[in-house]
Amino acid sequence: MVQPGGGMPDMQQILQQAQQMQEQLATAQQELANTEVSGSSGGGLVTATVTGGMELKDVTIDPSVVDPDDTETLSDLVVAAVRDAMASAQQLSEEKFGPLAGGLGGEGGLGGLGLPGGM
């Protein structure tokens, strides 16, 4: 994209925008890593807590679901709760990084930086 007057984009301005976006990204990543979300299964019998950075922090199991003769059901409930929590963390990540991706041209490109050719 050529600037009015026929000149090329100001490289200093482009680098400054890129640095600002990098700082915003780092801040968003840190906020996400510090945010915890939960998921559950079995009507709340098993609850998993993960960070926005997809780190499993905690699993809580209601004692009523613990049956030594049926550990398979308990395993299924734990997997389902972790998957639910991970889906919530993924959604949180998309919400947090969506605006930043838009600044990169909407599809992860650099079009928002005003580079020639709409990279």
C-alpha cells in the first residue's frame, strides 16, 4: 500500500507498530497464563481447572463417583472434565488474541502494518 503523495510507508512507523503489537501479545499471553478456567462432567461430579495456557492445575472428584469396581467410568469423567476445561481455555485464548490477530491483517498476515503487496 503506497502512502498519499506516492511515497512508501514510513519504515520507522511500521517497526513501531510491530513493537507495540509484540508488547500487546506478550501482555495477553501473560494474562492468559494467569487465568484459570474450569470444566466439569457428570453433572459436576468431576471438575478440572486449567490455565488459559492449557496447564492442568487441579482435578476435583466427588467421592460418590469413586467405585473401585468401575474405574473406567471415573476415568471417562476425568477425561471429559479436562476436555471441557481445555475447550473453555481455548475459547478464552481466541477471545484474548482475536483483536491482536485482527491487527496483523485479520488472518495472521502483516497486512495491517501497511506493507506493500498486502502481505
